Amino acid sequence: MGAGSAVRADAWRRFLRNRLAVIGLIIVCGLLLTAILAPMLAPYDPSKQDLPSKRTPPGKRYVLGADEFGRDILSRIIYGTRVALLVGTVSVGIALGLGLLFGILSGYMGGTVDALISRGLEILLAFPYLLLAIAVVSALGPGVLNTTLAVGIWAMPAFTRIIRASVLSLKDLDYVQAARAIGVPTQAILLRHILPNFLPTLIVYSTLYMANAILVEAALSFLGLGVQPPTASWGLMVATGRDFLLTAPHITTIPGLAIMLAVLGFNLLGDGLRDALDPKLRT
Amino acid sequence: MFLYAFRRLLLAIPVILGVTFAVMLTIELIPGDPVTLMLGEYATKESVAHVRQALGLDKPLPVRYVQYLSNLARGDLGRSIREGRPVSQELADVWPETVKLTTAALVIAVVFGVLAGVISAVWPNSFFDGVVRLLSLFGLSMPVFWTGLTLIILFSLWLQWLPVGGTGSLRHLILPAITLSLPSLAMVARMTRSSVLEVLREDYIRTARAKGVREQIVVLKHGLRNACIPIVTLLGLQVGQLLGGAVLTETVFAWPGMGRLIVRAIFARDYILLQGAILVFALAFVVINLIVDLSYAAFDPRVSRQ
């Protein structure tokens, strides 16, 4: 695999030359570390109420201020990283898994299977943006698990389409045809000849969809349909400050910055990976 | 062209039927008995049975689907559980507000997005280009509901220039429309920049310049016009984004549209109203995509010949 590692080293060099991409990588690594080390990093228990200091603005005691129950906002943001990354990763995993299943079936088998799956996708894609996730969550009920499912189902059509298109374009290539002609089993063709070729695309889309998944989770939680209190979710934190916009705007504005930073990090990393892994896709 | 339009219309029919079926099916997903959930635990057995019968939930699924479709064809979306009013009427009351908001946001996104994108593409790597690219990154990363609340804090509470929420005058529209437009504006600016950059590298642009066509004409007539197809495709998708984002924007600004109605219906467990609203949203999106597809044919004669 000498050629493979050379290609990888090349992509890595391209990635490191891109300043924004490196910033994205640093932000994402920072988020991961924050999520893992949350109990060590958080100065207070995220659910401990300190009613006398409720709505305290940022200061010495509470660096980012306290919320309407006197809970430390910094600690809640730190623990909120866990929710955002967990819902994001698992939902993108669901979308990726279902996308691989339906995309490969659709692209490789063609015919009736393809027609059925494609019509099904068109139906799901007819629900504008957030509406599909809202519909799923309104039927299943709120909570971390249902939110993750809703975000995963929301992202699934996009993944299926990308994978189907990649499989379609790859399966007619000469070396794939040749492999089939000499009797290589379908499974091996898919695993050895087709999947590795669109792996870079999948990595890029998964990263960019992490950004979207974090936004959708935050939006559902903001509406009160997603993660429920007292769990610390960034979207929920923004929502709870709505009644105190004039007297304590920090309750709303600060958690929003956390959402923005996380989304920005995954967007920058995704853009950087795309430019490095697949220069053709560059926009 | 007509054949293409006809075929495209024909293809939309199964999607519309499927969307209707999917929306009807959401009530099946609800864990437990939807009627008891809707009426609350103190509902009498008679009223539960009555509502179940009125909704046709006592009948098998295919029968219900046909019933639902035939009601739909007559514009009957059922009655809302809470208010008892026809859902179609409730939706008709709030729909214009959502159209107003999303149209305003779309106009802002297109005008400023295309403008910023074209200027960026004409002077790539300039200071302006850098600012546009940085701002569009932020535009894509800011959650709509947070942008809205931050703008309220800045322009309504501190500066007191604009109203906090509600509807009525053009001044009420400014903050919600800007809030809703920002992510789309960022996308449009990015897409315009990259497609105009690509087009400006083409041979026919060099030819036009070589024969002495003025630069403005080269950029606007040859450049922008040929960069239109990807931009129009994106706009079709962005309308979906805007309709979805309207749910958030309307909630933040107390804007009395479809989005707020959906959230209200969910919390009131008014599944009939919710179904109707989601169905109308989805059908509107299908129709808009249809229009976008047909407009390709107008922009690019090659499309209809395929």
C-alpha cells in the first residue's frame, strides 16, 4: 500500500497548509477533550442550584455567570458538550449506516429496488429542513434518544443520495467491471473496490453533517421538543434565558456562542478535509 | 419544453401521494393511544370513542388513507381538537404571515448573497473577499434562534430601534426577516462566488474580453448568467431551509405564522392541526421544487431536451 500512504501523506500536507482547517481541527479536538474531561473541567456541579446568586452576570465567582436557578453556566456549557457531541455522533452514525445500506442497494442493484428507494427518498426530502425532525420527534416524544433518532432520520436521505451517486459512478469503471468479469463476489467488490473510493467523500460529509446535526439538536431542544431539563443542552440553555433578555442577557447569549463555536469547528474541519481529500469537490 | 413540464408534473404525483401517506402515518408512530393523549386522561370513554370514530381511527389503514385523500381533495383537513375549527381555516389564517416572512428573507438572501458573491469572485483574495468568506462561515454556524434573540437584545431592548416581536408594520418584519435570511445569505454568497469564479475561467470569457467587451458586461452578462443554474438549484433547497427556519424565527419573534402554529399544535397535542400544517409545508415545498426544475428549462434549453 505504498501508493496509498503517499496519497494520504499528500492530503495531510494539503490539510496542514490550510490555516482555517487547522483551526477547525483544534476546535473539534478541544470539544472532544471537553466532553471527555467534563467532570474535571467543570468548576461546579452543572445541576447544583444556588438560588441567592440566580442570574448573576459573568464575574469572579461564576466566570460566565449563573442562570435563572443560580446554576453555573460555564459548567453547564462544559457538560452540554457531551450532549451535543453524543447526539451529533450517534445521529450521523445512524444516517451513515442507513445511507450505506439503502445507497448501496439502490446504486448497485438498480431496477425496482433503486426506483423504490429513490421514491422513498423524494418523499422524505419533501419535508423542508427541520420539519422532518419535528414530525418524528412530535410523534415519538422528546428526550435524548428520540432527538438522536429524529436527527439521524433527518440526515439519512442526504447520505443515501451521496452514496447512491458514488456507487453508480464507480460500478461502471473498468476495474470494477473487470473484477466482476473474473468472478469476484459482489461483497468483495463493494468492500475492496467501491467503498474505499468514496470513503473520502463520506468522511467529508459526515464532518459537515456533524455541524448540521448539532444545529438541529440545538433547535429541537430550543423549541422544547428535544433534550429535556434538567439535562444541560445548549439549545435548551438559550431557551431558558428568553424571559430575562433585558435583565440577564448572558443566560441566552453565552450558550449560543458555544453552539456557534462547535458548528464553526466542524464546518471548518469539513471544508478543510474536502479541500485536502478531494480537490475536485472544492468550492 | 411542454413535454418536459408535463413529465415533471407527472413525476410529482407519486411524491405528493407518498408525502400524504407519510404525514397520515405519523399518528401511527405515537406511542400509546393518540386519542387519549389528545383528549387528556380525564376524557370520558364516550368522547374518546367519538373522536376515534370521527378521525376514522377505528378503520383499517388503507380505508383511512383513501378517506383522507378524498377529504383532502375537497380541501378538508379535519377539525382542530382544541379550537374545533376546520384546520384548513386555521392554516389559511396564518399562512400569509409565513409567506411574507420567508419571501422577505429569500429576497434579502438573494440580493445581498449574489452581490457579495459576484464582488468576491471578481476580486478573489481581496480584503472584501476575505470579509465575505469569513462572515459567510459565521452565517452558516450561527443558530437562527440565537441570532434572533441576540438581535432583539441589541436592536429592540438596548437601542430600542425596532419592535421586540409581533406583526403589523414593515418595522416588525425587519429583524425576523434578517434573522431568517442569514444562513441562506451565507450559502448564496458562497455558491455565487464559486460558480462565478469557475465561469470566469472559461474560454468564452477570455474571448469576450479579448474582443474588447466591457468588463461589467463580461461579468454580468456572460459570467453571472452562466453561473445561474447552480445558484437557482441552491435557491430551491434554500426555500426548504427558510420554511424550516421559519418555525424557529416565528417562535423567537412571536410571529403569528405556520411555524408557531406547528409548535403550538405539538404542545397542545393537537395532532390533526399538526398533520395539516406539516402536510401544507411539505406540499408547498414540492410545488416550489417543481417550479425550480421548470425554471432550469427556461435558463438552459439543454435541460428540456434530455
